Amino acid sequence: MFAATSRYHGIETAIHRPEGGEPIPYVRRRFLPARRTLTAVAVHLVRDGDRLDRIAALYLNDPERFWQIADANPVLDPAELTAHQGRRLDVALPAATTGSLHGF
């Protein structure tokens, strides 16, 4: 259902069946991976104008994988990650995906 690079890849889908209504498919809740299960790829120091998609393109070769950086640096609002220059961002991946990077 979702591309292999999607944060929802592998998450189970279910169907809510409201009484008297049409069935509603949905994706079950996604939990963040435990930090100890991630494999470090790099550390990035935030500079003025940085965005998660650009950082993901630099280190992960895919701007749509910005969510993997957010997973490695848990905050409530991903915008916090690039809000302050000098912040240290861990770039990390689930152990099963580290072999898929080009250049690492």
C-alpha cells in the first residue's frame, strides 16, 4: 500500500465498521522506533536556512525521507529541529535499512 521509503510502509491497515455506516479503512498507529534500534549515519549541525527535506537529501539521498531524521531526534514539532542554528541532529536509520544508502 505504501512505498518502501514511506514512514507507513509495513504498518497494518484495518477497517472501522461504524454501525449503519460505510466501512472506513485506516492505517493503524505508528510508533517511533526505540533510539537504541537505530543505526547512526551522520551528525548534522543546523545552519541558517536548513530544512529537514534538504538535510535528508544530503545524507539519505531522498528528501522524502525527512521523517527518518525526525524519528532519530524526537520532538513534538519537527520544525523545532531546524529552528536554531548549531543544533545537533542525529541522522540515523532503522538497522534493516542502512544497507540501502548510496555513498555510505
